[in-house]
Amino acid sequence: MERQKRGPELHLTELQKADARGLALLQELMDVLQRRDLAVSDRERYRMAAEDVEPIFQVLHELLETCEASAAQLHSAARAAAADGPADAEIWELFRVADRAEDDVQLKRQLVESLSHASNVEQVMAVQDMVNEIDCDGNGTMDFSEFLTMQARKMRDTDCEEHGCGDHTESAHQRGQQRATGSSPLQSFDTS
């Protein structure tokens, strides 16, 4: 019986270690989300979501898998102990602990899934904000001319950062608007 007891204790120890690591990761996630919300630029928020938030969720999901496996092994150990002889108080306690561990894992999974869903909703909203910023005609989508406008703006911004630009540079947005409406910069001159 002592040998059977060490197996469950090992699984309980694994669950406790995973719990401690999971709590530390949740605290780290909250800190990252708080820093992300304080970020000045959208670009920085998107970078943090991709580089900081997503890896934490990945590790949390891996920890959940470890916890589920340990909880299942606790149940197996309880069933094996019950099969060896009459169910005494110690075996019933093992079943109770195994049930509690499985319930705990389900609650943790729901928490992580809720946080992940909330983070994904924020990312979808961020992408929609980017589309709205580029959407010149206000139809809620980015068509080809708007895509070209965005690319021209990025190229101009990159060139300005590298070489410096004056105020005489026409904005890519204005050029894109002129292309989208079929007008040209020359039409604005009065030839009379």
C-alpha cells in the first residue's frame, strides 16, 4: 500500500508545481496586458500581443495538459488501489482528491479560454481599427486602391525616416484619394 501511495503523492506534487507555475504565468499575463494597454502606439500594442501575450497562452495551455494528465493519473491510482482490496478511508480520500483535481483543471481551462478569447477579441478589434484607418470610402473593407494607398504611405514613411522629408511631400493618402476618385493633381490648377 505504501508503494501505491507514493504514486499519487508524485502526481499531487506535479499538480502543485503546475499550479504555482500557472499562477506565476497568470500574473505575468496580467502585467503584460497592463503594459500593452499603456502602450503609446497601436503598433506597439500589436507587437506585444504577438510577442508577449501569445507565448504565455501557449505555455498556459501546455500546463493545462500536464494538469489534466496528472489528474487522470490520480484517478487511475485510486482505481488501482480500490481494485487491490476493500475501499477504506484512504482510498476514498484519494478519489476525492482526484475529483477535486479534475474539477480544478476544468476551472483553469475555462479561465485560460476566457482570457484567450478576450485577447483575440481585442486583436480582431485592433485589425478592424487598422482597416478603418485605411478605409477611404467608408465601406468597412479595404479595396485594392486603399491597399496601394497604405503601401505608398508606408514606403513614404520609411523613406522619410531614412532620408528626412519636408512638408512639400504630398501625402500618400491624398494621392490614393485622387486615384480612387479618378482625379489628378493637375485638375486642381485653374487654367483660365
